[in-house]
Amino acid sequence: MPLSRRLTTGLGAATVATLAMITGAPLTVVAAPTPAHVTAARDAASWLAGEFTDGSLPGPFTPEDWGLTVDGLVALSATGVDAPTRKAATAQVAKHVRSYNSYDDWGFEGFTDGGATAKLLYAASAAGADPTDFGGYDLRKETLSLIAGADAGHQRGRITSRTTADSGPDASNTFDQSFAVLGLARSGDLPQDTVDFLVRQQCAAGGFRLYPDTADGPSPSCDEQPGATLDVDSTAMAVQALLAAAEDGAIGAGDAARKGAGWLVTQQHADGSFGGSGPTTGANSNSTGLAGQALAAAGRDDDAARAAKALAALQLTADNGGTASADAGAIAYNTDGLTAAKAKGITETDRDQWRRATAQALLGLAQVPLGRIGLDPPPTSPEPTPTPSGTASPTASPTTTGSPTPSATVTSPSQPPSPPTAAPTTTAAPTTTAVPTTAAVPTAAAPPSTTPAAPGLGGLPTTGAAITSYLLVALLLVGGGVTLLVLGRRRAG
């Protein structure tokens, strides 16, 4: 074969190979957070780790709050902080699966909470544990069994709860659906039906509603629900779940995620913060943390950085903490909470709110997407992060003298809804991420079923600017130029 033909053929083959590589790369490249925000995230995680006792975080009325514990585990995993606490938390969550996703501890058998089950699936997968044998439970199989089938009509693909006459109706929502998509994508094949149902919760404006149900029953889609309320927290969760689904090859997920991220930008306040919906419409760190994390995952780097700046402004430090300086690293729910803590410290009544706010807020500082926690290395600060001093780990459930202050949206409680005769519950922070998670491995855990990305574009830390388009253009220009040169020489000869 003549050299010119060999050259042209080789360039063509290289172009095809490079195109294949590019099309297989992740949809977005997440820019690294600033060193200051990485340090702030690690300081927050260090404070939160000090709030754990024997692998769990307490609730306002109970010595262990398993939903909050999962949130804390995810937060520590996103930052890579305190491996012993992560390991202990993973082991404790695995031992208490039924305490979280059922009413068995209350004496009501037969109920399984679909959202809690999906959240546990995500947590086990992201923590490096085996989700098919987590505390002896196959969480992937259980989650799949709770996905509505073809006979459910327009509810097909929805994560549902297994209810009983005593448990009340199913209350699964967009948070739960997002966790189902994330967990199933992280643990094996992702059913397209689950993605399709999540996409139907998106209105034409780009935001997602929280609840599929209305007073007249479940509506087929967000646009078909009159006056549907679009929710920042739910949209942030859905965007991250759909980005993970898009990497898994799900149809329509990438476009819906980008549209959702665009809507989030329109909801951002001038100072970079976000508010939720309903009773949490005011700017708060829970909503800002989730939204900032989602914007970073979608490649909206400037907007994510503005959210991180707003979160850093709500963080206690040794210099600004006043009476609460011993709790340096903790992140307030809002400016009122920060001001009160500086004046009188973090009281036992308020400490639950600070735990919930910090667990979710620091995700917007670390900026590791939910779909990548445990797969990508946590961001590192340029110098060691000091452990906040004076943070005492609680040894018993806090004593509450009044109604705890709501710490975030009512969208996704850290615990399943309590049975009618159970102890009172409080409004909890949205479960996040996370559920929802990295290097922590429970004792005697089976090998992880989640396989990290192979070496290559998808396996490297996702930092810096996206360059795939530049590579493509450059390669095509070089290939085209050489081909024209060869053809020109042929004509000249």
C-alpha cells in the first residue's frame, strides 16, 4: 500500500477511535473546588465526625437516627475524612437496615419504606459494600421489587412502599425516585422505566416537583398537575440522579439533567444561596448544599462556586465563632442560626439542626457529585485540615425542652414516617445525599459490586476544563488537512 494511502487510512482509523473514546466519556467534567472550599468541607466533615457515637448520629428523640447517620456517612465519604468513623458507621447502618426501612422496631410488620430502601442501596454501593448482601439483605433485589410494573400505568417505574392497613398510604416522592435511580445505576443495570418516571416529574420550565401525588391521586406528569410546585432540593437530587443515569446510557437522562441545572441557576439568589419550597423557601444551607453540588455535577462551575461561597459564609471558625468557637467547622442552617450560635453557643436543642445542616451543606463545598462519591478521589486541601477542637461526641440522646427548629425541607425525612402510635417526629433535613459512601467498608463486608471506572477519561479525577470538543476539532482538522495534502500531491503528479 502506498505511504499516502497508509497515512490517510491510519488517520481515519485514529479519528474513528478517538470519536469512540469521546462519545464514551462522561457528559460533563467537574471543575475542582477552590482550595479554601475544600478546606471548609473537610473542616465541616471533621466536626460532623465528632458528633458520631459508636458509629451513629443521634436524633432529637432517639439515641440513633439512621437516616441522619447515612447522611453523615455520605458527607464523610465525599471528603475522605475520618476513615475509622466511616467504617464504624457503615457497619452500624448494615446492622440496622430494618430499623430504617421498616416499622419492625415499632411492632408493625409488613411495611417496607421504598425511599429508605433505595437510599440504603445507594449508600451501600457508594460505601464500597456489597448491596446484594448488606447486613444480610439484598438491597438491589428489594429495591427492584418495589418498582411499579407495567400494570401501574403512568406510575410505571416509580419506587413505592409496601404498605399495610396500619402504615397508611405510600408517600414516595422525587427524592426517593432519585435515590432509586442512583442506587440501581451504581449497583448494576438501570431499568429505563425508573428513569422515565423521574423525567416525568420535570415540568416544562425545567424544575422538578416534589410529590407525584395530588388530592385526586397521582398525576401522570408534572405538566399535567395544575399549579405544581417546583422544588430546588428535588431538582438538585434529580439532576444528579439523571447525570448518573446518562453515564449508564439511559435515554433522555442527559437532556433532562441539563434542563434541570438550567432551572436551578434561575433560582439562585444574588449571594449564591438557595431556598427550598414550602416552609423552607428562605435561603438555607441544606438547599444551597444540594443545589451547589448539582450545579458542579452539571458543569455549571461559576454558579457552583457562588453557592460554595454562600455556604462558607455560614460556617463557624475559630476566628468568627464567638461563644461557639469550640464547634469550629459546623455549618449553620441560615444566618439567624449562625448569629444565635455565636452569641450563646450551639445548645443541645439546636445541635440536631446543625448536624443535619452540616451533613448536607458540605456537599456543596466538596462538590463531588452523588453519582461519583466513592468512585472519584475526594478533593484534597493543600495543607492538613486541623480537627476542630472542643466538639464533644454526645453520649446520649439530646434533651429537648421544646419543638426542634426545622432544619430543612420537609421533602425527605431522615426516618420513615412513624406509625400512628409511634413517638413524635420532627421535620428533618432532606436525605442526601446522601445516602447518601466511599472507602468505608463494614466488618466482613463482601467485595464491592460497584466497579470503579476503568483507566482513561472516565477514571481520572474530573478536574479542569472540558477538552473533548477541542480534541475532536483538532483531530478532524489535522486529518482533513493531511488528506487534502495527499490529494493535492496526487493531482500534481
